[in-house]
Amino acid sequence: MLRLLTSSCTRGSGFGAATWRPSVGLFSPGHPRIRQVSDASDAPHHQSPSSESLVQLVGVCSMMHLPLQSSPEGLDAAFIGVPLDTGTSNRPGARFGPHRIREESMMLGAVNPSTGALPFQSLKVADLGNVNVNLYNLQDSCRLIREVYQNVLAAGCIPLTLGGDHTITYPILQAMAKKHGPVGLVHVGAHTNTTDKTLGEKVYHRTPFRRSVDEGLLDCKRVVQIGIRGSSTTVDPYRYSRSQGFRVVLAEDCWMKSLVPLMAEIRQQMGGKPLYISFGIDALDPAYAPGTGTPEIAGLTPSQALEIIRGCQGLNVVGCDLVEVSPPYDLTGNTALLAANLLFEMLCALPKVTTV
């Protein structure tokens, strides 16, 4: 069923990678400093990290110091890494995204003072490690991703995904549609990712939403693409999206303004039906997020990214992903730091999260 691999993003000396499979529990046995957790009943997943843990640079790092677990059973939500960049068309490196995002999540707290969200007092949350993708076979990787997410969704767990290039959204949406039927989509990114094929290949990071339309995975009247920009080989690169009923919000239409009014319109459009959030970090201007494979100038700002995600709070969000972080192109770690914070904001926007 789930065959996941934990990230080896340890910060203290003497700690190596922790590999785990459902048949043997969470971690490889025998490590003196690592506690094994096999299911949701063994650990208080909803407990938030303490102030002391935020300054401790030891142990196997997980997303926000959360317990690592091999099964989604008993969880309300879980972070999952998909270290795949076989579908990139320009600069690779997104396979290292989950590793680096987890590292940069270490200083995140458990409460969102800006929105009043208390996710860890509302939900049972854990880190399910990484999907064991096949880096030499993109089609097989899509199958592996789809199967893992079908199992996660069958357990009633909402996945929050650490990418990985944008190819991964396609098999995730296949699993989503099997569970929920066609879903609405808030896609934030620089490119529409609706190309039909390139070099004869119909699956890579510029095609996930074209394939999703072909297979009836999306409720096209509830699809919005925000932050789209960049040069093109055609005069109207947005023609396909708009012909399918997508709302396309260009980056220049977002310049120098708050996106709160836009999100009010989108909330009304989405209604109470299932909604998926797919956030490509290249939506942001490369001044803020240079660590990505296909950067485009004049993008969104981090504050606008927060407005978009916070604008989804209270909607029927059934899953999220943050993709296209390529750490080799940002040695400062700022791109991954931004990604970690946006994933926390996604967690805070999930249904059933209480606010004060």
C-alpha cells in the first residue's frame, strides 16, 4: 500500500537517513534516539512543537517537528513529500524540494496569530515521509503517486504535498477525482500548464491540467489560475484555459494591489464543493523565490501569496500542494523557507481548523 521514504534532512551530527515501510513501523529499528510510531494512536499528532523544540537542532527533521508515520489511519491531515523532477523542462532540482522545505520548517510555530487559526488544536497531523517514486520512469512515478494518494484519501486524511515538479499534481488529481468527483482548482503559478505535448510526451510539468481536463478530473467552471505571465511562442497562450471555462488572472492584473477583493470573488465561485489548491512557487517573483526551475520576472509578492491562501479559509479544501522548489538555485534557503510558510498557511486554511 504505502511505501514511503522519510527525508534525511537531519541537522545534528550522527544522524542518518531513516527508511521506513509499513511492515516494519516508522523508522529503521535500533536507533537509540528515534522513537517509533506505527499508527495514530501511538502519538499525540495534534500536539504542537514547544518553544524548546524550535531551537533544538538534533534528530530526524520532519515537517514542523511533527511525528513521522507510515500510515494515514487516524489522521485528519498529513504532509507528504514527492521528490520528483523527471518532468521538468528547464532547470532540474525539484526532487530536493521536500528535503529542504522540511529543514526550513523547523522555526515555524503552531499558531497563526494573523488569522487566529489553531490547526494543531483542531486536527491530528503527522508527516508521512516521501512517496517512493521511480526517477527513471515518469509514467510509473505517476502510478505510484496515484496509488499512495488513493490510500491516503481513503483513510479520510487531507494531503498537503511538498513537491516535486508540477507533474505530480496530475496523479494527485486523479486520486482526488476518484474520491470526490471533479474538483475545483485554485492554481497559483507562472504558467498555465495546459500544454498538450512536447517531443511527443503528454505527461510532464507543463501538461498536468490539460491531462486533468481530458480525464474529467476538474470542475472547469470552478478553476482559477492566478499569477500567469511570461513570454510565449503564441500570441494568446491562455486561449485553451479560457476555452475550458477557466478564469485566468494575469500577474500584471495583480501588480501593486491587494488580492483580497479577488479572493472574495473566487470564494463565491468555488462555493461549498471540493476544492484543490496547487501552488507553484514560480508564481512569486524570483526576487523572493529564485530557487525554481522556470522563473519568470514580475511575479506575485509573498504578501499576495498569503492573501490567496488565507482567502481559501472556510472553503471545502480537500488537498493542497506546493511545487517547483529547486533548492540548488537558492543556496540561502529563502525559497524553501517561503514554501514551508505557505504550506503552514494551507494547513491553517483546512476545514475544521478552529480560529480565535
